[in-house]
Amino acid sequence: MRKKGKKIFWPGPGKVEVQEYEIPSLRGNQVLIKTEVSLISPGTERAHLLGMQNTPRSFPRDPEGYNNIGRIIGTGKDVKEFKEGEMVASGANHASHVILEKDKILKVPEKLSPESVVFFNMGAIALNGIRSADIELGESVAVIGQGIIGQMASQLARMNGAFPVISIDQMRSRLEISKEYGSDFVIDAKEESVREIIQGITMKQGVDIVIEATGSPEPINDSFSFIKTRGRIILLGSPRGETTHVNFYPDIHRRGISIIGSHGFARPVHESSKHSWTWKDDAGLILELLASGRLKIDKFISKKLSYTKAKEAYGLILKEKNGVLGVLFLWE
């Protein structure tokens, strides 16, 4: 008889359950991982759970979780690179046990705790956007949205030579974290004029690069008013919805503005190249940056809950989207 595990499951839009399931058998090139911590990806999972535009809208289904830290408790006969007891990071779903091919997992430096590295995949997403931006030393960067990915993009932009880095959000609490983690300027878009402040910071030139990390189409339109001629707009958040307010000639064409999509699906699969690294290379670098302390995430944890309280956890994301950052599931 196969062993049983527990997983989080979505039976329908906005509905969350914990289900029992049979753990499949291992194949030769796979490893069996017992999850210790997983992280809700607030933007993606909220959109998918609600069946928003540009999501599959198919139910029942497993969540779109992709931040999982656990320990190997079994290996297939062809696995030589990993051994039982090692802590590994993966893009697996929210489940007590996951089986993955060996090339889809990464070793975690032993000195790190599971909770300190569970943000690794969010960092890899942010880093993909930074690579797409092709930042040169001294270029100004505005990051719209200071959720987890926007926060990490702000830090990574500074590491990549951006100056100044301007972090924008409507939540003062998030902006306080951005400032503490090194942003040169922060703007409360709810209370202040983003355009006027950026014009002042850049001597009326506008910013070189805008990184949109909210997943909403409106800020993309807003950014046309404060981006420099020949500037780049990076779509890091996955836009949920359409807009009919773009005037392509004055907003984009005449000014030579580039709009660059930066979704993980556009990554190379097997080999990294300039400005475009594989997931494994980017995720591995994020783990090293976390281990070194250069990438900071300790302020991102809003709540830690047992997986048995999955409904409560997703309730925080659905009802208090702007008030929380990281919600962790503990799988003890």
C-alpha cells in the first residue's frame, strides 16, 4: 500500500481544502522530498484562485504554488548528486511530500533555515526582470509595486548598478521596508504625485527604466508620464486585465519607448546567455545572495501558519492583499 500525504487543493474559485493523496512511486531519476516550508505567491495564487483574467480558470486543481523547501527522504537509483537528509529548494506545490526529477531541485546551503530561503523562487522571478532591463551603472530605475517581487527587484536593481532606485507603492508599511532595504527614494502613490516627484529627482528627464511589479495594467499606462525618451518598461508582474487607454504614437512610438515582457516562460531552458539566464542559474544565485546576506527578506514574513489552516492563509491573501507580504505554510 502506498503512503499517504496531505496537500492543499482548490475545488472551485475562491475555495480551499486540505486533501489526502497517495504518494506516487519513485522513478530512477527522481527524488522524494518531505516539505518543511512552502510560501504562497500572493499575486499569482490570488489571481488563479479567483479565476481572474489571463489565468486558466480551470477547477478543481492544485494551487499555483512554486516556493517549496524540504528535505530528501528518498532517491531513485539513477540519482547520484543528492542524498537523503539534504535540504533542497524547488518549485513544487503546497504538499507534504513531492516527487521531482533531480534537475528540478537545488541544494540549500546548510547554514540557512528553511524559512529564510523559501523566498528563493520569488527572487529568481525578480532577477529575470532585472536581467531583461539590462541596467547600466548609473541608470535610474523606478519599481512600481513593493510586494515581495517588487521589493526584491528594488534590491537587485541596486546590486546591478541602478542609481537612483525609486520604489513606489500605496502602502506606507511596504515603503518603510523598501527604504530600510536600500531604496534611494520611496513614493506613496496614494498620497503623492509620482510624476512630480520623479521629475524632481531626475531634473525633469524621467527615469531610464520602469519595472512594473503590481500585475495591474493601469500603472503601465501611468509610467508613460515619467519615463525618459528611449526608456525601457519591464513587465515583471503578470498583467491581469486589458487596457484601452494606450495612445501608441505619443506614448511609445515617437519617444522610442521599449516595453519588454519578462515572464519565466520566456527563459532559456538549457543554457544561460547574456541578459537571459536559466531558472536554475538564477535561482541558484538567489540562494547564494541569501546566504551571503546581501539580499534581505526577514521583513517579508507576515504570517506563519500550519498547512491545516490553509483557508485562513488564503483568506489573508484574498481579503487583505495589500496588507500582507509573505504567508508561509509549515508542514510539520
